[in-house]
Amino acid sequence: MNTSVAKLALSVAAILALLFGVAVALRHNTVPTPAPRPAAALFTHTFNDADGTPQPIAQWHGHWLLVNFWATWCAPCVEEMPDLQTVRGEYASRGVTVIALAIDNATAVKRFRDELKLQLPLLIAGADGSELIRQLGNSSGALPFTVLVDKSGSIVQSKLGQVRAPELRSWLDARLGAKS
């Protein structure tokens, strides 16, 4: 094989490896969290739940808090709700609270909650939630977006895109210690 053919083959292999790496990164789409960052902006808000009762986020300060930003019109958001409900049930006894902040309206959220018989707190952030998403590290403002906040009020994990129960369990077990 002559050197120009070898160089071409090596270049093609390098490009394919790069494309594969990009594809894997996009598929997982985890927003890297190199060091905990404050979630103080989160705890200054009060949002109504689906029934219209004001719920200050500060009530969960000092707890592990898994916050999911979603909307009823967002297909991946809808698909991940059963997983969020499952994780809520599995980790509540370990001090983890799971809440979902809807970039949506109360009527749609209440109908969705009732149809799926969801028990996790569904709060109505409306359009204000988009700015909060940006403050918490999602510069695009896209949905779904999930953050894990530790007891001290710092974001220790975040993801733009759909999450599944195994991934959430991995986040939580890594920080809480595996369930005994």
C-alpha cells in the first residue's frame, strides 16, 4: 500500500472515530457538571401546584432535590414522567424529593396528572420557568431538563434531554451510596 493510500485510510478512520464520539455524546447529552454550582435562584421561587396551591421551592432546601423541567406538549417530557414517578417512590425514604416544574398551564398539567395518576409534585412555572432553566445552566432553554440538587443547595448533576429511571438511580446511588 502506498503512503498516500495509507494516509487517506488513516484520515478516514480518524474522521469516523470523531463522528462516532460526537454521536455518542449527542445521544447521551449529559450536561457535564465539573463542580457543584449554586442553585440559589431555584429556592427563591414559589410556584402553584396543579390545584393552585402555592408551593415555595425553599420548603425543600436542605433535602436532596431532583427537579425536572417539562411540558405536556413535549413528547420526551411526557415519556419520562412514569420514570420520575418510579424514582420518587424508590428514593423518598432516602430523603430525595422529586418535583416537576411545568413550562405549561395549570389546566393542561392537571389533566395530565389526573390521566396518569401522578403523585409527584407538578408545579406550574409557566413562561417564568424558561428563565429559571437558563439560570440553572441550560442556556438553550430546551426541554426536558433535569437537575439534581444536593442538601447544601448545589447542582451536582444535570441533563438536557430525556432521563430514564436507571440513569436517575445511577445519579442518586453515586451520591447517596448504593442501597443496602
